[in-house]
Amino acid sequence: VALGGDSSAKLSNVIDELVKFRTKVRHYALALPEAAETLPVEDDVGAKGQKEQKEKRRQLMQERKPLLEACDSLRKDLAAFGIHIQ
């Protein structure tokens, strides 16, 4: 319930905050820890080490997948109310 004032301005502020929140969550979900950001060159650790790094990255992204799905769900839910986030 919005108390007093221009309700369309308040709605705009709420939408802005939702977009900021969604953006922060997506950035977190897509970010990788420093150790996994760059895969070592094959000469440095060999094929086995490189494969382990790729597996760690895949596992991390799999763990964070629900966050990305929640962001997409929020975007779709808001679209049902005529609010489109691109």
C-alpha cells in the first residue's frame, strides 16, 4: 500500500529497485571466483588440471543456476503486469 503522494512515481521507484536487485543477483550468479576466472594454460598444469578447472567452473554455474532462473521468473512475472525488463 502506497501512502500519499504520486502512486505512479512510487511504482516507478519500486520497479527501479527491483531491476537493481535483479541485476545484482545476476552479476553474482554469473561471477566466478578469481581462481576459476581464468583457466590455466595447458603447459602450466596439464590436461588433467585444466579438466578439473573446467569441472569446478561447471559445478559452480550449476549451483547458481536457481538464482538465474529466479531472475528470469521475476522478469516474466513483471511482464504479465506490463513491466518489461530488457
